[in-house]
Amino acid sequence: MWPSALRVELIEIEHKQKRNVDLSSKSTCSTLLDLFTVRPCSDYLIVPNKVKIWFRFGFWFRNRFEEASRFPWIKNLVTPPRKGANANGNIVKKKCNKNDNWKLVFPETSPSVNSLLNFIPLAAYLLLAILSCFGLLLCLILFSDGDLTLMLKEKFGVPLDSVKGKVYWVVGASSGIGKELSYQLAAHGAKLAISARREIELEKVKAGCLAVGKKAGLVDSDVLILPLDVTEVESHQEHFDSVLRHFGKLDVLINNSGRSQKAEFQKIDLRVDKDLFNTNVFGLVNLSRVVLPYFLAKAQGHIVVTSSVAGKLGAAFSATYNATKHALHGYFETARSELYTKGISITMICPGMVYSDILSACATENPEEQLGGKIGEDEKRMKTERCAKLCAVAIVNQLDEVWISLNPVLFFLYVCQYAPSLGRSFLSRYGVRAAIKTRENEAHFLGYCEKSDGDLTLMLVERFGKRLSSVKGQVYWIVGASSGIGEYLAYELVANGAKVVLSGRRENELQKVKAQCLIIGKKAGLSETDILLLPVDVTKLELHQQYFDAVLKHFGTLDVLVNNAGRSQRAEWMNIDIRVDKDLFEGNVFGLLNLSRTVIPHFLAKKKGQIAVTSSVCGKVGAPCSASYNATKHALHGYFETLRAELTCRGILVTMLCPGPVFSDLLSACATDTYGQKLGSAMTKKDRRMSTERCARLCAIAIVNQLDEAWISINPVLLSLYVSQYAPSLFRSFNGRIGARVAMSLRDSRNDLVNSCKKDVQGEKSD
């Protein structure tokens, strides 16, 4: 029942009469609700104190009223007018202007109570609106086979007919997505250069293109067969010249070639890793660099890269394949940030499980071995034709990145993008079974203040998580401990009683670090035998087992391996020698990868172990002028996210550390675009960077608390990481438009570092 004492008093100025509305009746209250619509105001609204809270909570959002005289039922409630206040003595009158709308007027209350009463219903309505939007988005995702932007563009974007007369070079066109994509383009009048290793299959594809393109007016000369092995990088320029000779131009390059893989992380031969990177990464990157000068000369061009959902998360049993796709994102996100303002568009396509013959040439853990499998017709996969059509829509509309997959994979992509911790938790606990079943049955960041120098989870565990003293007595092997983050991480660990193995190439520097560790660790009771100096060159793969045996011989066990070694780079994307790419991958990826595989059997035997990997913010976004370095860090995420998915259930934990700009001697040995050359620059005290001590402490906290991933950086880099995670399209647009110079100034506090170092090198050569 409605309280009988509750009454709303309406006084109409024009008729000089008072009308009491009794709220004790639900029917009367319902009719009163009908008053709250837009009408000119010429009356008072008087509300006693007794009803103000109920009235605010129920009706505050509807602050516009119809004229009371328009409702017949009010005439039955008319009482003689009276002057002054009512019996309660708390009537408040406020006159509205003739052009105003009806407004609620309440007796005076304290400002704090007033604000609270106003906020409660507003928050409820906002929450309801958010939940409704979320429910609608969820329904759209669950009934889609592509991301929401792609679905909108398919309905309302640029039509596929716009490809008519343009020249597309499809690399990897002999089967699968490349084949069907060629048919889609030919059907709408595009001219094609189709490339792959199997010339016989290309002949069949050409015949199919001419058949579907007959209505669009295609003739035999509009489809060029161009056999190509992308691993033969020396032939790329010759093939591109053939395209230009035949068509006179090129509008879009589609990098679609690649091989998949099925193998357990710790069993993969390193030769398999290198072979897949040659095919899936280096070949496509070099071909793109060959084409880029032509695109830049005409100030227009489009490069399309077929990545995979494996380039966005770490699916079990395909570590190398995942890493190659992550590396592609690293390379081409960097290319976008450097070349966007020069008219070059980049589209990353991430398809899920699609019907194709990908398993026939699928790599395993052994060199030169092929899986030889075949996808069954009863498996739940997207049709190749549908996938190719969505790829064509993405290309025509020049989207930055698209996801194409059936559910639940598409939904899981959204979870990994917007709730990454939840996604990793699912992959870690159910990843192996889910991967087999699916593949083969196939926040608070806007309020961050400048004092924040780590992600929210890291900041919370720093205050409320495990203490660093919990490392006491544990054995840590730090690879890359001679300087920078590795050096100060060693200091943090020994200060809390951990036993450490110090490894790096520069033995003299390691001696200094060991001496300092003994001084710092004296209070924690450490002796000289608790700190082992072990010079290591991670590129000497044949010695890795020997290094690890030395650690076990000295300490008898190993608890945590910290992969911290690596080199940075400053070079423009299109000028990098392919040998520089491979050299950086040797040190930054393959060396750490092989060392981890050497250690994993020991961890599996004791059913416990942790691998910490120093990645970078460049492993999450595409920072300009360091394409190879960015790609190596993306590749590390591909490898070790896969390791987490496979082995967390067996006691192996992985922590990915992503530091931003930090003071170190990183620039002295920094690679350039020329093979064998070092940048030889140095950081200055004026640079805006995080102190090495603070970064190392946060790294130690992340490792001790066994976090999956930690972002460590000062703002605005930290804020940009959140934007790239939760609003990726906005970030890519901003990153492309601000240009390389501004982005470089955020990272290096100088926007001319690459050019100035080039001039220095040229000056030395002339001398």
C-alpha cells in the first residue's frame, strides 16, 4: 500500500486553485506518471518534506510535466485555494517562467543529502543502460562470425564493386583463403597477380578466376600467374618488377602465405622455429619492403597481412606458429605507426578455424616433417568462401584489424582483449583440452594519476600481495644481469635473501654486479657461495645444457629462470636489412626460447617452476623506428603465452614483464638498419624515463606474486597501453596520426634519434 499521508500539491497560476494528488492510490500514482512529459510550464509544483525522498527516487529523472489542466481526473481533485504555507509548514514555491518546463521543487535540505538523493536514481538508470548495451553487444557477438566493426562495414561500408580495375597481388593464392579471396576479387572486376610455390595449383586458380570474373569483363591478361617462394628473398625484387611490367601498377599487396604447426612447446627443435619464421615472417616482411618504395612514390598503397587468432592469444600446441603471427603484428603495427601519414594503409586479418588444406603441410616438432593431416567435414569450422568474403570486405574498407571466426572462438577473442586476465586464466586451466577440442574439432585507467608507474593489478599486489622476503632461500637464474634491469633485479633479490646465478656476456661487468650483490646481501645472511657468476652467450645454443648443468651442480635446484637478455633497435621500417631482422631474432627470441626448453624438463620433474620473460611495451604496441625489436617482443608473447596454455596445469608458471622507457645503457649496443652496426648513443639525465631501481623492484614484485603479465612504465606511455588494450582502433588511429617523431619523443625524449645517429655514422665513414 502507498502511504496515505503522501500527497503532492499542484497549484495552477492561471486558475488560482490548488489541486491535491493523493498518492495512496496506485491508479492515481500511475496517472501522475503520465504527467511527466514535455510541456510549457506556467505553474508551481509543491512537494512536502514527507514525500521528497520517495518522489526523488521514483520520479526525478522525469523532470518535465504536461499541463495539469489537460487531464480530466485532476478536476475531480480540486479544493478551494488557500494562502500561505500548508499544515506541515514546509511548502516551498518556485515560480517558473512561461518558456520553462515543469520542474520538481523540494523543501530545502543539506547539500550532501541533496547530492546523494540526486545521484541514486541517476546511477541506477546508468547501470541499467550499461547492462542493456552490454546484453545487446553480447547478442551481436554471439550471432556474428566477425568483429562488430567488420559486420557493420559488410552492411553499410564500401561495396566490393569498388575493386574493379585495381591490381591486387595475392601471395599464397594456390589454396585456402588466398584462393577464395582471389575468386572474390575477380568476381568484382579486380586484376590479379597470384603467387605461390605450386604452379599447377595456380593454373587451376587462374581458370577459376577467369570463370567467375567473366561477368565483370576479366580477360586472360587480367590474371597473372607468378610462381614465388617467399623464403627466396633475393628474388623478390624481380617478381615485383614482373608485376609492374605486366600491369603497370600495383594497388594492394596481400601477404597470405604461411604454414601452421602442431607440437608441444618443450619438444620443438629450434630448426623448426627458424624455418617457420623464414616462411611466415621474414619472407613477407622483405617482400613488403620491396613494394614499399613504389607505394611511397605514389603516396598511396595498401598492405594486407593474413595473421590469425593465434596472433592475439596463445593457443596450445602451436608455439612457433603463434609466435610468428605475434611477430607479424609487431612488424606491421610498427609499419602503420611510421607510414600512416605517408598514405600507406595496413590491414591485419585474424581468421580463426577455416576449412583448408593447412594441416597437410603443417609443421611438427621435427625439422622437415609434415603432419599430413586433413580437416574432417564434420569439424566445426568457418567455410573458406565466407572467410574470404569477409577478408575482401575488410580490405576494401581498409580496416586496421579484423577478427573472423565462428563462436565460441570469436567471443573468447573479445574476452582476451577486454578481460585479458580472465582469458589467460581460462587458457591456463582448460587450455590444452579446449585447444584440442576447438582447434582440431575445430577500468580504472582514466583516473590514473602521474604517480602510477604500473598496471592496476601490479599496484595492488605491491601494497597487499606477497612480500619480497618470500624469495629467501630460492634460486633465481638471471640471464642478462650485467647491466640495466637485470642488474638491479639481482640487487632486489639478494637484498631479500634469494640465491642468484648472474649471467651475461660481459664477465667484467658481472664481477662488479656480484661484488655489489655480496654487499647488499650481507644483511640477509648471503655468502659468496650463494651468488654464482656464469658468463653466458644466449646465441650459443649448443652450450645451453652445459650452462644449466653448472647451475644444478652449484645449487642443486632452480626455482625461477629470468630471461632478460636482448638488444633494442632504432631504424626505419623499410630500410632494415633482412640480416638485421634475423640477427635480432637469434638473440632476443631463439636464444631465450632454447634456454627455456633446456630448463623446462627440470621444472616438470619437480612439478614446479617459473619462467619470467622481460618483454617490453613494444611487445604490446607498434612503436615506430624499431620494427625488428618490436617483432621479437611480440614473438616472445606468442611463444610464452602458448607455454602458459600448455604447462600451467603441470605447475609451470609464466610471467611476462613489459617495461617502458627505463634508464640503462640499452642504446649503446642498439641495432640499426645496417647489419653489424651499433647505434652507439647514450641516454641523458634529462630524458623522461623510469629509474632502473624502481623498474627492477616492480619486476621483482610481479615475479614473487606470479602475475601473468605486468606493465611497468611512467605516463603517458602507461595510459597509452590501456588505450591500446581497451580501445585498439582509437589507439591505432592516434598512433598513426601523431607520427613517428612524436611517438619517438615519448619513448626516447628525442624525436631525431635515428637521423642524428645516421649522420654520426656517415660522418665517421667520411673521416
